[in-house]
Amino acid sequence: MREPAVYIMASKRNGTLYTGVTSDIGRRAYEHREGLMPGFTKRYGCKLLVWYEFYDLMTDAIDREKQIKGGSRNDKLRLIEELNPQWNDLWETLA
């Protein structure tokens, strides 16, 4: 699945959150899940894909990522709860 997307990974429900952007959400979520990417998500165990949005243009996805990162934690929690109130791992829904 190759199209621009913004996503949020979590360590657990209400745990540590990471917001990112990618052109291949399936691959990127897999890399986070398996700890293949050094850095923040590996260090804090952010392995659950709990929220995502697709975009037609990468520039729009990057703008949205910046907006989300600039928002409060409560804003991020609200996004997750609206789409995924059970905090299920959405990675399996991408197939």
C-alpha cells in the first residue's frame, strides 16, 4: 500500500505516542513493530499502529504531521479515541 499517510504509533493504551509520515504505511508500521528502526519508537516500545490518515499528496501529509506534532497530547488522544476507541493494533487492517 503505497500512498502518503500520517500515523500514530503507541507503546500501549494511553502510553508513549509517536507521530510520523510515510509513503508506505504497511512497511513503516512493520519496521516499528519489529524494532527495525533505531530511535524513538524502538527506545520507547511504540509498536502499535493506533491511528492513520491517507493523503493524495505527500506535502499534505507532511503538513498534517506537523499540525499533529504541534498539538497537545490530548489532541492526539482524541484523534485515536475517535477512530480506534479500543486502541487496537490497526497494522493488520492494512492487508
